[in-house]
Amino acid sequence: MPDLPCFYAPETQAHDPRFWMLRGVPSPNKELPERAARLLTGLARLNLTVATPPESDRAAMRAIHTERYLSFLETCWDEWQEFPGAGPEVVANLHPQKASQSYPDGIVGRAGWHLADTACPVGPHSWTAALRGVDTALAATASVLDGAPAAYALCRPPGHHADADGAAGHCFLNNSAIAAQALRDRHDRVAMLDIDVHHGNGTQEIFYDRNDVLTVSVHAAPENFYPFFLGYARETGRDAGKGYNLNLPLAMGSDDEAWLSAIEAALGRVRDFAPGALVLALGLDAHENDPLRGLAVTTPCFAKAARMIADLGLPTVMVQEGGYLSDDLTLNIESFLGGWLNRRP
């Protein structure tokens, strides 16, 4: 079996968010440290060695995110603790219409500006975890740039809902977008394929007006599913990026056949683009037993998808995105990476 460089930063386990609002009810957050433990079990079953990533050049994240947002993430928890009566996590309770409103000075206002929803409360270890998630993605990227055909980054927290200026959907820093930008240092064109059950709205917004990074997403239709406001087929790019964003939304509950058909269409667009490298935003939450039940993909289907994507023959950075806590999470990462490793030469 060929080797696959894998990376994970143990410090990210300290990020243990608590608050979430589900249908108006305060609920336990779903982005739990146990997710990473179950994914690591899958890697161990495949006899894959997991390395701890070194600290990366912080310029890489500054190429994607605004300085004011990075400053907010770094300092907001400490500022929040000084606020009278503040809770243990930074949670926004208001959200501006940014196009017509002004950036505030106070911590409550800035929290509303930068935190798009209640799925991304900031705790005492969130900033460190987000930084180490970026380190993980960039370590996998460096392996691919050094000649590895593919590498896997077990990033936690995930990243594809974070845009240049804000967090959303459990995501703080966009690990996949940062990896794609790092690949651009070597390749004129880079493709991003996102197969998470949720549309990668943050990634789309980051690259929406560019033609050097193709963004393609296969996901559950957003009319009644997160992120609701983006992910529609009509969104194809803006200005120079027109035609370089492809969304392939699927009806809720779609099965293996529909999912693989959409992935095949996505791969066709990637082939036409002829990139030098690929970033795969690897969500495992399309599974039939995922708690959010967006799609109904079976565990063996992940192996089939892996073989299809691997057959592109592109240098590939796999960045872990979603996959909520379930008994199938270990089986699903084992299926996907096993399918990748055991494909026909």
C-alpha cells in the first residue's frame, strides 16, 4: 500500500466549544474534540503514521484573511472576559447588514461583525487551535509541494465556512483556502473540490472573483439547509472569476448514485480547468447516519468517490472539513482513505 503523509496537531483538542443555538434552543455544540479522536482511529486502522505539523509562516493566513479579523480572533476572548457579566465564550447576539453599516469599536459589536452564527463560539483555546489547524493544512501542502502525490490534514476546527473577514459554521480560519493559496506559489492554476454535505460558502466568497483558483462544491441544496444564503447553481463567479465557481446542489436525502454523479460532473470541470494541483475539502457528513441527515451516502460509497478523485492524477491536499460525531465517522474516513490508497494504479 502506498504511503500517505498525514498530519494532526494535538493542541487542537483543547478547543472544546460548548454553546450552539439549534432552532431557538441553546444546545451542545457539535464540533467536539472526540471527532478528531475517531478520525485518528480510522488512520490507525489503515496503519498510517500521523505527524505533528511545525508552526507555519503566518503570512499564509494573512494572504486569505483580513488583519482586523485575525486581530479579533487573537484578542477577543481576553477582551470578552473583561466585559461585565460576560459568559465563558464569545457568542454574538447581533449581526449587521455589512454592506451598509460601519465597523464598531466595542467587543460586542465586533463579535457580531465577525461571528456569523452561534456555531462558532470563541473560547480560551480557539485561537491556538485555529492556528494549529492552519499549520496542519500547510504541512500537508508542503508534503505535496515536496513531491508526495497526496497528503491528508486532520484539521480541527474545520474551515470552509470561514470567509476573509469572519467565522461561521464551526469554522474560524479557512484551512482549505489557505492551502490552495499556498499551492498557487508553485502552480498557475489550482482547483478546489468540496464534497462536504454543506456548501463551502466561505471558500466560494474568498475566490469568487478569481480565475486562477477554480472552486467546485457538491452539497445538499441550501434552500432549507446550512448555509442557506449561498450554494446555489446560479452562482458562477464574478468579474474575472465568472465561470470559475461551480455549485452542484443535491436534493435533501440524495443517495450514492446521485452523489457520485455530481462528483463525476465536478471532476469533468476540474479536468477542463487543467490545474497543477487540487485541494480536496473532505467532509464526511454526506453519510446517511450523520446527525444532520443532509444526504444519504453509504460508507462504501466514500471509497468509490476517493478512487474517482484520485484518478485525476493531480497532486492533492486533503483537508478535513465536516463529519459530525457518529459511530460511523471512523468507518467513513477508513473507507475514503482506504479507497484512495488501494485504487488501481
